[in-house]
Amino acid sequence: MSRLPRVVADYLSLWRDLLRFPRLVLLNRAHSVASLLAIAVLCAVNLVVGHPATVAALYAVLVVCGPSAIVSAAGSVAHVLWDRGLIWADVDCEWCGDDPDDDGPDDGLGPDDPADPHGLVREISAYLRDQHTLTLTR
């Protein structure tokens, strides 16, 4: 699949992985709503414009994005049930779960703690302090 365009390869990988790992794919597809948005936008455009070209485009999008949208909708239902602890307690959602480098609930995009010896600001400051400029004398 390395020679295919990225969009086509992702689409084929979705269906391959859906057969191999259905529970994990459903949980992860709950976070991907692009196909549902494409269908909704084209339905709205078709409602406003009502031209035969928009009807043909809507049918094309339904054929291409429809199955993916159904998987996303089913994944959303499964994700809600999983989040409430009703199904698949042994499966972790890759989007909602903790990262391997997660050190607690304070992870986020906030500023670094000045007392933190491993913060990004301290790393950048240390890097800039260690940089030396070369000067040429003539």
C-alpha cells in the first residue's frame, strides 16, 4: 500500500483493520467524523442549490463516504457504551487512553512549572545557553 495515495491507503486500511480488530477500530472511529461532516455539508449544499450536479455529487459522496460514516456512527455508539463501562472493559481507546509518557492529569498545553527540571522551557533555555557563536577576526 506504500504506492497508493494516502487517502486511498487509509480507506483500505480501515476496512482491513475492521476485519482484524473490530472493537478497537470502532472505538477509534468514534473520534473521526470527517465522512459524516462531508455528507452533512453536501446535503446542506444540495438543499440550498438543488442543482443536478449537486445531486450527483451527493450520490458520489454517499457511495464513497457512506460506509465509513456508518462505521463512525456505530463507533460513536460503541464508544459511549464503552465509556460507561457497559462493553469491552479489556479494550483501551487510543484517543482517550493515557499516553505512554503520560505522567498525570496535569499534562496539557499550559505553561511549564518553573520548578520542573524537565520542562520544555528549561530545555530550550539550556539549549540556548549552550550555543556559542563563532566570530572571525580580520
